[in-house]
Amino acid sequence: MKQNIYKLVVAVIMVFIIIIGCDKKLNVTDQNNPTQESYFKTASELQNGVNSIYSTLRAAELVGREWYFVHDMRGGETWAGGAQLEAPRAELLKQATPAPTNAVMTSVWTGCYQMINKANLVLSKAPGVTDNTSLRDRLVGEAKFLRAWAYFELVSQWGDVPLYTEPINSPTGYKGKSPAAEIYTLIISDLTDAVAKLPLSYSSSDLGRATKGAANTLLGKVQMQKGDYGAAKTALLAVVSSGKYSLVDFSWNFDGDIQNGTTVITTGHEANAESIFEVYFQDRGDNNFNWGYAGELNPPFNWGPQTVRNQEYGQSWGNVIPSDRILDEFEANDPRYKMTFWEVGDIILTKGGTVPGVALTAADLNVDPSKKNGVSLKRIYKKYSILDWMQEGFKTTGLNQRLMRYADVFLMLAECEAEIGTPAQAAIYINMVRARPGVNMTPVALATKNAALRAVMHERSVELAGEGVNNIDILRWRKKGYFPSIMPDPKQGQVDMLPIPFAETSTNPLIQ
């Protein structure tokens, strides 16, 4: 892990340098050589440290790019758009287990530990901050939420992993693997504390920060993954009882700001009433992206917090398309099908329904065809697409990635009710989602546990398709033995846990 630890140490030093350079009001001993001892003396400085954790979360190593590839390639809702899908991503998609040298997997591993190390640094310095204890405590809650998110990514995908709770200050600060149970214990402790410290909401200037609802939602997801459905239900019901969230028009969950040069084309519906936690991006109109994966805080300060998900799953690059399995999962009359996928013949460029638009042709889509109920057509994901606004050759965007939304909470509650033996209550939660604005599907009636579980599996698939949750679901359901007793395994033969990256095992003497 020497190389990875070295990167973490350098990253922390760079954060100091950049924060100092960008804030002329800070009173530090030596602005040219900031140290851990000379910084993080005030709540404002502590907030800069927390902002740096968010920066890593939305960097290319994680939600900016590689995070959704790891989850979507290992889930059952995607397939390769053609030979253009790059080898490391195709390996995750098509092989039972990737090689330890897989670059995509390694990026997520490294990004998570960068988040953890930054969070550990903030948490180690927080007790010494006394000028604004209210802000300090909230920032501790944010740091613990973000550390928990990173550790859940690691433990859910790799199982036993190194556990660090103090900042790394030496390139030889190795740790061996800790049992997954210990990782889960820390995650639950962090999220429980975050729930106590975080607010329900923020002002418009602080949107995108972790809230009490986000912490409870993640806590519920974590408890489900470890098999404690009673505890999961308690956490998820706290989200519902807060009265903070409601379901909105289905399509509002996947749009956002689109800018062409200095012209704002649309602002979308980000931070709406259904959004519990979303990773913020901003379209600067310059089509710039951090292909060097240097992190947006690093010089020359021009990467910009933009994403290329619309490109990867879009018409021009066409790296990823919907799988035949997910296409067949949709009921014939489910309006979410047309709100989830573009296919040949659909009308694009309507500018949000304000102009007639044009028909999408096969020539417009640089992808292989897929099949729905035996019908072969070219199709791509509509979620996080910009085809209703512009046809891009290359276009970075500011479409926020919704990591947690209220519909997911209802469907997790439905699964909890199925697991504890109350299928009728599971149906109530499922029907809330089926009756959501813009959908209005026929309600279901459920009398048995197996019927409720199958209904949950169906509804999670069609409601959350392409949102990076199916991989986690598959791992949970496979562990419970629900493949093939409830439904066929979408990724039969796939290993549950990823191999620890070679970059770690080749340098860390405690992991061989």
C-alpha cells in the first residue's frame, strides 16, 4: 500500500496548500508551508477540510466517472454498447471476476481511501476547534457520513479491508485487513453520530451537504446489507417521519443544468423534494473534464466539477446500453420505460416539450441493438441524458448524480416488511412508488413473503434502473439465497467480492 499511502499523504498536503492559497484571510504561521499543526484551528478552516472530502467524492475516481462503472458493470441492468467499451470496463461487465490490475476498480478503491484519510484528518482536528462549536459539530457529522459512505463502498464490494481511523502521516503506515464485521460496526457508529449532528436541511448556499435524512437513508441501506431488517426499518421510518421528502415527477430525478458556452440551456430540477443526497456537478460550458484524475482541487484549477456520464451512456460514445434483461423487466404499460430509455423512433430535442422535436434514428446512435421481448432496436439510457436539449458529439454536463432518493426509501421499507413477514405492508410501500407522479401504475396485492420479495425485486429494477443500486441489491439477494428460488440470478457465476487491487497487495506487506 506504500504507493497508495504516499498518494494520500500528498493529497492532504495539497489540500493545505490550495486552501491557504485561495483564502488570503487565513492567519497561519507560514502560508507557504502549511502543516497539520498550523491549520484547522477554526471552524472555517475545518469546513475547508470537509469541502475537500466532497471534492474527492465527485472526482473522476468516484462519482465523476468510475464509481458508476463499477456498480453498473457488476449489476444486471447494462451491457456493452459495442467494441468501443474500454477493456477495464468490459472486464467488470463480462468476466466473473476482474483482474487485480483492473484500473476502474483500483480508482474506486483509491478514491474511497482518499476520502477516508481526509475525513480522519478532520475528525482528529475537530476537538481543538472551539470558536464555533455548533458548526464544528455539524462538520463532524458530515465527515462521519462521508467516511461511512466510503467504507460502505469498500466493505460491500471487497469485504475485509484495511480499517483506518486516524490520518496517515507516513508512507509506511500500513494496516492489514480487518474483518467486514468491524468495518460495519464503524460505519453504523459513524452514521448514528451523523444522524444526531446533521440538520434536516440547509440554505440554498449549502445544497449538496449531507443531511439527517441522508445519514438515516444510508444507515438503513447498510443495515439491510448486513441482514438487520428491523434496524433498517427504524432508520428508514425516521426519513419518512421527518416530513421532509415527497415523490416528484419521475423524470425530474435525472436532469440538471446544461450550458453551451455562456448560454444556459436548462437548469433542470435538481435538489427537488425527492432528492435525499445528490453529488453536485456544474456545467461550465467549456467541455472540460479531469482526464488526468488529479482531483479538482489540484492546480491548474481548471478541471471544474463536471461529469461525463451522459457521454458514456449516450448516443455518441455509446459505451453502455441497457441490458436485454432490464428491458424485459418492464411491464408493457409502465410509463417509466419511455422515461428510462431512448429508442429508435422516439422524439428528441423537444426542449422540455416546448418544440416539436425530431425522431431519433438508428444512424443517430453509435451502439449495438438490444432486445426487448425479442424486438431488436438501438436503445440507450435516458436517465442523465441531454438528448431532449442537444445532440452532442462531446459534452460534459452538470447533471447531479442522485445517490439517494425518496422512492428508494419506500422500496427498501417494502423489502424490510417482506423480510419480517408483513407482505401487505410491503405492498403499501410498493404502491406508493407505483402511484408516483407521472407513473400511476395499477397497485399490487401481496399475500406471501415470496410474492412480496419478487414484487420488491421487480419494482426496484424498473424504478431504479441504471442508478448504481442493482449491484448492491444482487449481492444482498444472492446472499439470502433468492437466486434462483425467487428469480434468476442476473449475473450468474459472478464473484461477490472484488479482488483487492494489485496496487495495494504489491506494496503493503500486511496484505499479500
